[in-house]
Amino acid sequence: MTIRFFILALFVMSQSAIADIDSKALIEGCREYVAIYDKREKRRLLAAVSTSVEEAMRAGLCRGMLEEHHQHQRYNCDSSWYKQAAFIAEQDPENYFYTRETLLDQACDR
């Protein structure tokens, strides 16, 4: 499962369309990431089988954005990937009006 996320994260980061990802897409991707991670903890092997390609892509987008932000931020982020993704997933995509960079910064501060 980790390899799957790594490959998806590389794919997402290599696409030029990454500049078009807004906070709403990031929130939805992190919801998928948290759901898959939680499912994996409960069912272990079945999580990979029961996860669709679309769900994995959205989750990979979240993880890729978190990794990229972590590499390029100006300060140290001590929060785990899961905690950051969980914070982002808790946001309401219809009522979140800040940029994705602000959202990533806020998640890192958790």
C-alpha cells in the first residue's frame, strides 16, 4: 500500500496541472487518504483490494501535496502525514476560502 501511495504521489507531483489544485480538491483528497488509511488499519490486506483507482488517486494527491509542502516550507513541520491529512479532511470544502498553501501551513502547525 505504501508503494502505491508513493507511485501516485510521484505521478501527481510530475503533472503540470498541480498548480490548478485548489483547497477543495486537497480537502477531498485528504478525506480519501484518511479513509483508506483507517480502512487499512481495520482490515489490513483487504484495504488494497477494496480501494478504487479513483480513491487511490485522490489520496495520492493529498499525500503528494503534503510531501511537496514539507520539502519546500520555510519552517520545520513535526506533525505526521496522517495528522496533517486528518486536519485538512476535517475542513468544509464549501466554506473554506483560503488558498491551498494556507491550508497546508495550518495543517503543518497542528
